[in-house]
Amino acid sequence: MAAARFVDELTSRALGRYAIAVIGDEPRLAYNRVLLSSVLAGEIESAEIELKSADWWRTRGVTLTYGCAATAIDTGRRIVTLANGNGIGYSKLVLATGSQALRLNIPGAGLQGVHTFRDSRDVETLLQLAGDRKRIVVIGGGLLGLEAAYGLAKAGSAVKLLHLMDRLMERQLDATAAAMLKQRVEAKGVQVILEASTTKIIGTDKVTGVELADGCLIEADAVIFAAGIRPNVGLAKNAGIDVGRGILVDDEMRTSSPNVFALGECAEHRGTCYGLVEPAYEQAKILADVLADKASRYGGSVVSTNLKVSGVNVFSAGDFEGRHGSETMTFRDVRRGTYKKLIVDDGRLIGAVLVGDTEDALWYLDLIRTQKPVALMRNELMFGRALAELKAA
């Protein structure tokens, strides 16, 4: 997704200036990874999540090599070696290698029937499991885990979701919002078990169950790891490019190697790796400016989530827990299943959480990013943009 957006941004600024080659390991054109759970749930077809058509790439003069991984970078000679043995020279190199799903380092993690949920190939595997009506345990109550559990349950599997923390999506939701989400997820057929520490996957040749730290045994035919991601830094590290948790970049997305850049989930900027789409898109714009010789610098992103999680509209942004001296405003409609929480500090919106009704999510996000004063609309802020701006006018 990061590479596709970057090419879009670059060709809109400097079409014809660069001969662009895109190399990808996955055997298909770039697609919207956010919609994988919808494919898994049978709500849309796999072909529908393609970001750009082959004609789109062709008209921009882009050479595509997909289904063939890059295996090495020679930064001295400026050559990228591919899995098929071919070498491609470059004047500028952009690493958008993304991330991979974490596998817990526990006994049984290598058994037959243990899978991850990360790309379109994983979806094909999970659809087969669902079609066979397998009993499935999903480990991880963040976005990926919830989406995997929802998709599998809707496709016909009996699903148990295990999460180590005391609430779902703890990085994006407060306790109230997480509790509402849990209730909605369970209503869709997923059994959620919180504060569940998985210590062992049981089985001889294939998975038969999961053991928790409290001694509880859960029968299962398959286990899905969706407990986090790790930036793909191996290609860069082996080339002598500086890495931390991700590939280290400066405010122009430059790495430690001349003419090599990085963006998206593989990049680490000012100590932060963003595992979200919007920061990758913001970085793509900055890098396109830089390569088009337009002064531009990346100062970091306001982290936000605006998605349909397991069929439930969810949004969060900024400091949604609040800090000392800040003001918290909340609204909850139990019958409609909606919840709003806004954090205001020094007359400015600094954080928001929405569940159910996310119609004004982008407006709230803009207020957080721009830090526009909201004092004149404070009393109406909770009720959305139309009323708030009318009162402030």
C-alpha cells in the first residue's frame, strides 16, 4: 500500500523524470490490506481490493516485478538482487518492505495448523479452515486479531479470541469503548477471553488445543497468531543500512545509506514505527516531494484509527486517555450502541474515541492535527461538526 501511494504521489509531481521499477514478493498487484478481513468474511471478492489496475501502472511507465522477492542490496554498486537471480540497478532506492506477523515463541508454535493473518495468501488458508468448520483459536485482541476472528466466525468457524490484556485494542480504545466493542464482537459469534496468557500450543503432529498460564485448556483444530507485527528490516540490515526496530530514517525519509529511502511499516522515524496506513501515506507524500526537489520534511504523524472493526465503526486519535488538567467529555447511547469521548486541553481538542457513530471522525481528526481553538464551539463539540460550526459562526 505504501509503495502504490508513493508511486501515485511521485508520478503526479514528476512524471517521466524517473524510470520506476516496483518489486514485490506477493504474487499480485498492490491491494488494500485493510480489507482482507472483508474478503475473509465473504463480504467482497479478493479482486475488489486491488488498489491500482495493471493499466494504471503501465500508463505511468512503471515496470512491475511481483511474486519475486528482493534478496540483497549492494549499496556500493547500486544493485538490487532478486530471488530469480536477476539484478536491477538504481539511482534511488525506496524500501517499502512492510512488516510480518509475530509468532509467539512458545512450545508448539511450529505445529501443523498454526497460521498467521497478514496477507492475501493467509486469507486463502483461513478460508479453507472456515470451510472445513474448524475450531479456531485466534491469539491477539488488537485490530488484526479482531478482524481475523470476525471473518472466520462469519465464514462459519467456531472461534475463540484470546487477548493478553484486560481490554481489546488497548492502544486505540479506552475501557468503555473496548467493553462495548467486546459486547458487539461476542454478539457476532466470537468468544472473547481477556487476560489470557498463552503458554503452549498442544499437539503431536498437528494442533489439538491451547494451554493458558492459569492451566485452562482450550480445544482447537487451528491457531491463528495475530498478536502484533515486526518491521521487515532484514534486507536493509544485511546491506549495512542502520536499523533499530525499523529502518532508521530522517525527516526526508533518508536512511543511513546515500540514495536509499524507506517508508511505511518498515521505517522508524524519531523512535517510532507506525503500523498504520495513514502515516505511510503521509510519508509517501513527503518522499515524493523530496525526489521531485520540493522542500518537505516529515515531523511525525498523529496516530489515528478509523475503521470498521468486526462490523463495528471505531475511531480513535491523539491522546484519548487525557492528561493532568485536561477536560474529558463523554456521551453514550446504550440502545444505539454509540459512544463518544473527547479530550480538550487548553481550549484545543487533543484526543477522541468514537464507537458506532463515526460520521464526524475526520473533522475531529483535523481539529486534533491543526490544534484549532474550540472554545467557541465547546458546548456543541460533542454533537458534531454541523451544529458546532453553526454555533461558532
